[in-house]
Amino acid sequence: MKLSYTPSVGEECLFILRDAHTPKWGRCKILAMSDLGVCIETYSDDDMGALPRWISSEERGEALDFRSFGNASDIWVHHRGEKYQLLHLANWFATKEGFVPTAVYQPLGGGIVYSRPYSEFIERFTPVNDEQQLTEAGVPQTSEQHCDILDSENAPVEVNQ
């Protein structure tokens, strides 16, 4: 199985079967991978929910491919140190030749909006994941508000009549 992106077990990503009647990108979660094939959980638009599916390397291996499922609105740091916000992911579900997945981003705090192929973007940028890095990047953090109701969920309820 030749893949342009190799996801890891447990990862949510996008998949396509290029030999399907109407090839299109869909969301999935990788349940298992081996040389014999891959087991994915696919998400359907109807009410069927998530469905596990085995795709054999022998039968459809060459037609199967994956893409990373990037997250828009994340903060990323360029290899030179500047911080950017990923605004959108364009062409993410495109199947036509030449319509590559594209990152649309801008400097943190505003400014010129840029775009580049997502594959280049993830080579040159690193996501900011932890709270300390976000604080250092100047991203306001949401503070959890304390709620007395949660503290008293097991206490008896008093009703005034």
C-alpha cells in the first residue's frame, strides 16, 4: 500500500478510495493497520453513525489514500519564530487534479492573509499546543467559571414553599 500520508492508529484523518464510483474524501479514524490492510471507522452523513470497515491491501490498496485532518483556528509558529493563526483549510475535500489542500493563515493579531499548500505549511510551521506556549504567543485563555451548582450535585435540594 503506497500512501502519500501514513496515519497512526487512533488518529482521525481523511481517506479516499480513488477507484470508487464517485471518489470523495471522507472522515475516518484509524482502528488498526498492517501490511494486509487497514481497519478504519468511517463517519457517514446519514443517521448510521460511525461504521468500522476493513480495506485489504490486495483488493484496494493502491486506490486508498489518507490526508492529515488539520485544525483551523490553531496557532502555529513559523521556523523563524513568527506566530500565525491558521484561518481556513481550503480544497480539503477536492478530488480534481491540481486542487491541493491549502492552508490559509495570517500573523497573530491580524495583517496580510497568506496561503500555501498544506504540505508545505506543516513543513515550515509547528503547532502551538500547550497553555504556556499559547500565553507566550499572546493568545487570551478562557478561564473556567466556578459554578456552585456543580459542587452541590450530591447535596439534598431545598425547596421554599
